[in-house]
Amino acid sequence: MTTMPTPSLNTKRFKNITIADINADELIISAAESAENRDRLPLWEQIHTSDPKRIILIKKIDKESILVTHNGTEKNVSLRDEDAINSIFVSKKILIDVTGLAHNIWAPLLKSAYSQKIRTRVLYAEPESYTPHPSPASSAIFDLSVTFEGLAPLPGFVQLAGPVDEDKCLFIAMLGFEGNRPEHLASQLDPTPKVIPVVGAPGFQLEYPAFTVGCNRMFLDEYRAHSEVRYARASCPFEAFNSLSKIRRDYPDHYIYLALVGTKPHAIGSILFAIKYAETTEIMFDYPVKKSGRTTGVGIVHIYDFEDFHAY
């Protein structure tokens, strides 16, 4: 049985994060660009100016490659080149700010840190608020994405074998505010496996779990999944990991299709689950194109301490 660190002991929350909250010997990895206010914290600008050796900036080139800038030098890195990704980590203690990094960037970075047993902390900054959808008739409450590039593997998470027995499969969706996403991903599977949704509850805000269920009403109805809903705190990757582990215990010998369409902390827990159970877990991701101005401000900043991944 897998036991995870206690969330209260391994998660710190900050309203205003300062240099004193960053470990002195910690290398920081962050997005080089800011599409949203929270994507690149003012603290990273301060550190980049005062001590550029402490921060690595990541810029997306395309779906499978990034530009890595560190201490005045730049290099292109393929996200499918494990050795090149491993070479990014020039310290045994790192802090990865996943807020402004797309899943296809931070997921292979986290996998590399896991494989090298690097002491890792992960930072995620909530938005202060989401932009409401302009159409009252829309089933979506918030206006989050322009379009979706479509289902494609995350770099480093290609699953070639697939399920041994198609009658023993699960489709687990980490639900968010965009109900069309799990619907579309589930429809890619034939035959459709048993559907188990995971809702972020408690949510970042008190009303968010109800919003999530409402936005996914058609998906839940279509797959008769209301009675199968599981819960994990929206801000907690540890609870997400534990929820997935419990599902796996409830359905032994099942192959899991895992849809990352919910909160980023849930995605972090999901990626670690997929790393641990790589042979029987397939990540499904649809590469959303984010809408400009989708959020405003910076809310609570969460730092998750994974130590040396000894609990996995």
C-alpha cells in the first residue's frame, strides 16, 4: 500500500511569498513569459536580477521543444530527449514553478527530477479570479480556452502497449470547469470503459465544486457517472495521488486512462501516479489553447514538498 506524505506537513501556503520562503540552496525553474499575472511571480524577477545563477527560465518553442536560459546562456532542449532534460538540473535541490508552464513542459521535468531522485518542491499560484463566460446561455461558467489542439501524448509519457484486456479498463477524469473536455476524450475510446470522475473538493473557493459538477453535468449524465464520483482537495496533489491509488486498489488489474482536465495540483498528483504505475496508466491530454485574459491577479501560492520522492 502506497502512503503519501501528510498534506498539512508537506504543503505550505503563502499570500505574499518572499525570498525568505525560498530555500537558500534551491534552484528555481520558472516560465520565461507571462500570459497571466500569476505565471511569473515578481520574486522571480528580483532573483533573476540579483542572482541569475539561481533561476532557470523556460520558454516554449513548440509542442515538443523548449528554450532553456540559465545564467546568460541559452540552449534548445527536446522534450523527448531524456538526457537533455536531465542536464537541465544542475542542482540537487530544485523548486519548479508549474504555474506558467504547460503540462507538456512541466510533466517531463517532474519525471526527470523523479528519476534522478532530486529533492523537489513544486510551486503553484492560484489566480485571484477567473473571467466569467460572456454568454449566459453557455454551459461553461468561465471563459478559459480558445480551442484544443487535440489528443496527443505528453512527452515522456507515450504508452505503446495499451490494455491487455479491454474489458478491464477505467477512464478516470480529474474534472475542472470545461465539461466538453472529458466528454471529447472519453469519446476517443472504443469500447468506452467504466468512467470514474474525480472532483476537486474542497475547492479553491467554496462554490467551485458545485461549479465543477454543473459544468460537467452532461458528461456525468451521459456516462452515468454520478454515483462513481470521488473527491480530492482541488489544491492538493497528495490527495489526488491517494484518490487514484484507492481507485486502483478498488479495481485491481485494470488499465487506467487518466484525463488531465482539472486543476494543476490534481495534474501533478496524476503525473506522479502515472510515473509510478507507468505500465498500466495512460495519460490523456488535449492541449488546450488558453484564452487571453482568462484570469486576473495572483491568489494563494502553494508549495508542495516532495522531498526525494521516497514515498512513491
